[in-house]
Amino acid sequence: MIRLSGVQKSFGENHVLRGVDLEVGRGESCVVIGGSGTGKSVVLKCILGLVTPDAGTIEVDGQDVTRVSRDPFLARFGMLFQGAALFDSLPVWQNVGFRLLRGEKARPRREARDIAIEKLRRVGLGPEVADRYPAELSGGMQKRVGLARAIAADPEIIFFDEPTTGLDPIMAGVINELIREIVTELGVTAVTITHDMTSVRSIADRVAMLHGGKIRWTGPVSEIDSAGDPYLDQFVQGRAEGPIETLR
């Protein structure tokens, strides 16, 4: 479904991506891991066409992302942002149905509201939440609203950007479970970026480790503890000592 070949991207003298090769199969849940500042978010932005690579190719469903019509292309994606990224001035149902209310294929408000309430139900929130504002919700509830918004337009591909950041362990587990259920239930292709190994083990079919601007290792999640790669092993185990340099 998604193929990156030799993707490079620099920002001035900062060479972030140095030849990324990555394939994500249709209906697969791929989790990209790596330290802060390694370029995980840049990979997602390149796939979406928000950032243009300096070299290499990116294809989604066999189409070069630099040559597609933008609106129909982006309509295939859903996104759960790191901080939920809800609109403070809009009630919850309008946040969830934001895409449904806009564009050439905008739905009537009543239909969009009904869809939003159904998606909220899917993530464990009742209809009484629909008319509240984000500021009235806990962090975990906001994350659920963000997840409901990500699936509101029935996308083919969903990106999850650090889905459990800022959540306590119990709520993080709830969100991980919801993501796994939704990805399986909808049959979507999912790409998650995270450094939370609990999320990795809960969400992933396959794991790709980004380090030094390249994919250092990729394989089934079941092999991350036995892969024998020293970089992957240090990251998974969270050790200060190893080939990955840490600031002292």
C-alpha cells in the first residue's frame, strides 16, 4: 500500500532522511520507532505530500504521491495527532465530523452529527459528550475524540502520531486496545510513530526502526527481542549504554 524508496530529505545542513526504504502492506499495522529527532514525523509528512523529498520516490497504492490530485489523495487518510489537536472553539461532534462538513462532498449537518455520534460510540464515548467542548474533557477523552475524528470519513490509511503521549499507563492501554481493534475491524493500513514500546507490542504487525536517516531494521513485532541488532536491542531495552549515542 505504501512504498518509500531511497527517500532523502534535508533542512539546510540537517540531513534528516538519508535514503529511507520502507514498505507497508495493505491492511498491515506498521510501527516506526526511533529516538527523538530521528525523522519519524518527517517520514509521515513526506508520505502525505506536506514535505517534498529531495530524492527518492514515494508511492501509495501504486501512485506517485507527487503526481496525484491532492484532495482525493488526502481523503484516503485519517490522522490521530500527538496532542489530539482538537479545535477548542468547536463542540466535540463538530471536531469529529470536521471533514464531513466541508468540501464538495459535505454532508448535511444532521447526517454529519449522526455519524460523529456513531464514531464516538465506537471509541467508548456516549452521545452526551457530543455537545461538550474539548476543554471539558480529560486527556484520555480528548484522545478518544481524536481517534473518532480519524475514522469519521472511513479512511483507507490511518497515521497515528505518538498516540499515547501524556496518558497514564491505564489510559494508554485503553487507547492501544482501541487502535488495534479499529485497525483490525476496518481493515485499514496503519502507520504509527512512537517510542513507547508498550504501544509497539500492542499495535504492530511489523516494526521499522529509523536511525541515522535510514531504516536500520524491519521485521515482525514478534522478532524485536531476538533480532540481534545492537541498535534495536538498545532502543527496545532502553539502555543508556550502546551504539546509539545519548546526551550526558
